[in-house]
Amino acid sequence: MHSSVKPITATNIRLNHKLVCVQPWESQVLSYIEESRQRELGKALKMMNKLDERQRKVVSDLTSNIMNQMFLPLIKNFRQAVENDDIDLIEAAPKLLKIK
């Protein structure tokens, strides 16, 4: 057995259930972030209409990296809040990001 495989326990089952319940919210947040990024990227690329394909890719990659650096830690912290039953943070996160 691999050392990374966790034994099946009631605690692990509860934790897995909690994390599965969080996935729709995470998916919604990440979709919202990507839609916003694409919209703003489109506006920026229109203003910089003389970019070649390589330059357009650099700008796209840059915006993607910035969004990941900004929001993935938030998602990670939210998952930890769920794991630790931090009700205050769990309730605040959707309000902060204006996502239901």
C-alpha cells in the first residue's frame, strides 16, 4: 500500500463529504474568475490591435497567471476552513466574492 493512501475512517469520510460539497462553489468561483479574465483580456487585446499571435499569447498567459496567484490561495484557504469547520469564514467567502 502506498503511504499517500489514507485509511478509510469515519473522519476521512466526513472530510471527503465536506470537500465534495465545496466543489460546486469552487467551480462557480473559478468559472466567474475565468469569464472575467476573458472579458478583460478581450478588451485589452482590442486596444493593442497590432500584437502578433505570440505577443497575444504572452498577454493571455500573464493574465491567467495573475488570476491564479490571486485566487487559488483563496480557494485553498476556503477548503481549509471547510476542513476545520470554520463557519465564520465559510459564510463570509461567498459574500466577499459576491457568489451565491
